Amino acid sequence: MKKLLLSIAVAAVGVMGANAEQYTIFGADNYASLEWTGDANGFETTVKAGEKTFTIKTIKHESSTALIKPGDQIRVYKKAQIVISSADFDFKNVILSSQGGNYGGEQTVSEGWTQKYDATAKTLTISSTTAAKTVTMTASANQFRVTGIVVSDTEVAPEPEPEATKVASVAATKALATGTKIAVDYALTVGFVRNSNVFACDEAGDFIQLYGSNTLSVGDVIPAGWEGTYKLYNGATPEIEFDALPATTAGTFTAKAVAAADITTDLVNSVVVVKDVVFAEATPATKSNFTGKVGDVELSFRNNYEQASVEAGTYDVTIVVTVYNNAPSLYVVSYAPAQSSGIEDIEAAEAEAVYYNLQGVRVDNPENGIFIVCRGDKVTKQVIR
């Protein structure tokens, strides 16, 4: 009799499990196909899963940072909200996978819902005993970066963390699928740091971006022996997201010179120097795009790191190569006066001068004003009275 009752109980559990509905509405498998609408005040997308329709929406708080269009993660800045809803599905459980570290943790959820954060799995589980068609999470504690969303009409256990894949080089890392957990088995030398963004290269000279809270400096050597998650951010930028790094040792880094014609998207994340870049006018001091030329090659720059403006002239420019609209966009790290040879200086001095006014219009007989003077590939400003 006891065996019969046990069999009936097991069968009942099996039926309940079969009837339960669970849908992954955001994650590595579908983020690239989602179409988001909106602006810095909020974005929205509709997701079809099975025969159900879901809506994911972000809402900016008046005091929060302007929101950015979601890619492989949804950034919910502090005090902003993410709202998950459905017109034809009642759910009791929502699991938000996070980037972890400073971008995870418990937040504030809709009234009547409870939450539990698993720091190991990096998941925030939001549950309710009463089924509902919408739930809201407010990033009250810190910025929360959503990397996955699973909804269910019953309790869902978070998926176990996958085992880390050991990688021995940047090239091997970039060959993996985005979202792969990795064990980094190679050293990296830091070439440039900007807040949570770290650009570093391995022994072969290949660069990758690291993303996470850090106290790194240029030249620091990060040893092997740590874990992270490999991501192809926005489908173009290889990066490793990390929670913690091992203690570093002091080293040196010198950016290598690269010919202007050789700069392609293959160099993404590289910290390099482009020599003899000619700027026809002063560079911007704010976050702006501008151009420069090396011979006949025109390069697209951006002052994303807000370096001080330099006057029109010829410079050796240290840059980080990024990708925008499938083309190289060069973020300026520093400017240095071009290191020309004496012969070049003589040739420039003997070259015929061509004058332009400050609006870029050529002037044949300049007088009484400030003019841009081009002699060969040398550009200067000159006051003529």
C-alpha cells in the first residue's frame, strides 16, 4: 500500500512539472534579435516565447543616469526600473541573471513579491504566491545589469553555474562563444585604464578589454589564475567581465606604432600610436568626433576620454581602437608633438605655403587676421598683419 501511495505521489509531481510553464525571455540566445524602441528615458521590447507575448521595459528615474539601449545586457542604473509584463501569461517567479559584483544584489521589488539574491549564481529570484501579469524591480541599492530573464508560473531553481573553460591566450578567448565562463591561464599587461574599462595585452601582443571594478594602472601585470565571463559586447567588442583579479606586479607598457593604413576593426581594444597625424584645426575638448589625416588616409577620432584640446598641427597620437558602425573609431589617449627628422623640417620649410581662414576657406592673399598655414604635411596657425 505504501508503495502504491508513493507511486501516486511521484506521478502527481510529474504531472505538475509537465504543466508548469517556464520561458527564457532575455539572454545570450535571443538578445541580438530583439528590437528595442525608446530613448535615454527608457527602452521597450516585445518578446515572443512559445505562444506567449512578453514586454520588457526600462524606465529612467529623474535623478538617474540617462539609460542606454540594451544589447547583451540591460543596464538598470540606480533608481531606474525594469518592468516585465505579459497580457497572456500569469507568472509567480522571475529570475534575473546579473553581471554580479557591483552590478548585482538585492534591490526593491513590487509589493507582494519577495526576493533572494544568490551571489554565487549571480541571480536575483523574485517570487510571489499570487500569480500576476507584471513585476517591477527598482535598482535601489546600485546599478543592476541584467544578463538573463526567466519567467515561470511556478518555482524555478536557478541554473547551476557552468564549469569554466581554461584559455591560454587572448586569441583563444576570442574564439569562444559569448557568455562563456572562462579560467584565464595567461598573463596580461595593462595598456590603458578608464574607470571600469581596462585594455590589456597578452605575451603575443593581442589586446582584450576587461570590465569590472579595479585599481589598476598602466604597466601592471595581471597574472594567470582568475575567472571571468567572455562577452562580445554589442557584437563587436571582445571583453572579459570579472568580479575580482589577483594581485598584480609592476611592469611596463609601451604602445606600438601602427601605420594609419593598417588600422582596421581587427585591432579593436588595441592601445597603439599613430604617428604624424595632421589636424587642420584645434581638436575638441569635449566628447566629440573629429578627423585627422596621415598623408591621404583620413582617420576618425573621438575625444571620448575628454583629453585637453591641442592646436592645429602634426602629432603622434596614442589611441584605443574601438568599433562603431562596423568601422574603426579611435579614442584618443594622448597627443605628443610629431617627432620629425631635420630633413623633414627643411622640406616642410621649403614647401609652398597654402593659407586658409578659420572657417577652412582657402585664402590666396592673406592679411590682417589669423590663418591656418599648410606647408607640405605641416599645419600651423599664423597671425598676419
